[in-house]
Amino acid sequence: MTFDGKSRRIRDRLKLSLPVRVRCRESEDKQWEEVTRLLDVTPFGARFSVGHMVERGRLMYLILPMPRQLRCYDHVEDQYRVWSLARHIVALPSQANEDLPRFEVGVAFIGKRLPPSAEQNPTKLYDVAAQSETGLWNLREMLDRAAAEKQHALIERPETRHNIPVEVTVEVFDAGGKVKARETTVTENISQHGAAIFTTLEAERGSFVRLTSAQYQISVLATVRGRSKGADGIARLHLQFVDRSWPLEGIE
């Protein structure tokens, strides 16, 4: 592959299957690392798949043998080390019934150093503001989760939740993506994009579960948005579907 003198201005995606080490710190005590391969790349961003669910706005540290003609800095280093911002996430179909799907992530490169606010609080999420003179992206902080969810509720039309019991099998995944527990239960309510289910299982916020319904012949991956206990003393998991919508034909 050859590049001309204007290669640093290239914006077309180049299909390069380069190895990349991805590091992500989601909180003070939760972080992960994975080696994968690029799907494509530009001087200002890249696309790859990982086996971890990534939130939009999450910062990720990439280490890869980037072609020097595509770099914005560190042209003589063997490895290119760049902070990046998750912009687009798509769940890919799982290869086996017991495994989580992989997630295709599109990132924007933001530079060599972590923003000071992220060093102080690794839970912060960000959005792009504008490109700098080098072509790398500047950042602005997103609202904290509570404020963002409140704002979302104010500006978005509420999604109809149907308060009906749908029998489902719920499976909880461990950190390695394997099923560690399962039970048969029913929903308290359900919509196209989420549900609340009665459960005796423990699952932390941000972890994954899979709901399977024989009635609707569907299996859906979901992330846990919260766990609560009602006045009846029964625990609920509040779920957001991440790989597909629930078919509501026959419910609505």
C-alpha cells in the first residue's frame, strides 16, 4: 500500500486488518483489555469488534501498528498509542448459543493524552465537539447519567410499556461471556426496547442477560439498567434490549 504526501488528510476508510489492543476503564474498579483486529481505519478514527459491550461516549485506549503515513503524531514509534471515543456500537450475532455476541465499535481518535476530567472520574462519558487543526477530535463532557436520563425522558416520547406477564427464560452471563445462572420467570412489563422482569437472580447494573421466549420464538440480549424491589418484596431487573427489538404483534 502506498500513500501520497496528503495521506494525513485521507478521510476514506481503509480496510486494514491490523491487530489492536483495546483498553477500557469504566470505573475505579472496573476495567478490561482485549486484543482484536481493525475492520477499517482513517487518520481520525477506526472500526473494530470487541467482546465487551461499550457505551456510546466511553473513552478507550488503543495500541496498534498504525501505518506512519496515517498518524497524526509519534511517526517514529513502533506502536501508535491513541485515546479514542466510542461513537457507534452495533451488536453482532453470537456464534454459539452460550456466548455473548461481539460488538462492532466505531471510534473517533482524540489524541495522545487522557482528558484531566477523565483521570479524575473514569465514569464520565463524552461527545465530540469539533476537529482540531490536526484533524483529531476535541471533546465535550456529556451530562451525568441521571441528568441525561431525565433530559431524555423530557424530550423523547415515552415508549409504551405493556403490563402483561410474558413467560421468559432469563440467563445471566459472567465476565467471560458464559451463562452462570438461569431461571424461568415472567415480565412485569415489556416494550419493543426493554422490559422489567421478576427474578431471584443477582445481576449488576451494566451486566448482560439473555431473554428467551418460546411463545414469541425469540432470544434477545439485554443490558441491566437497574435492580429494584417492589412493595411486594419481589426483585425486578430493569432491562434494555441491545441486539434487537421485541416483536409486539399480538400484544399491542
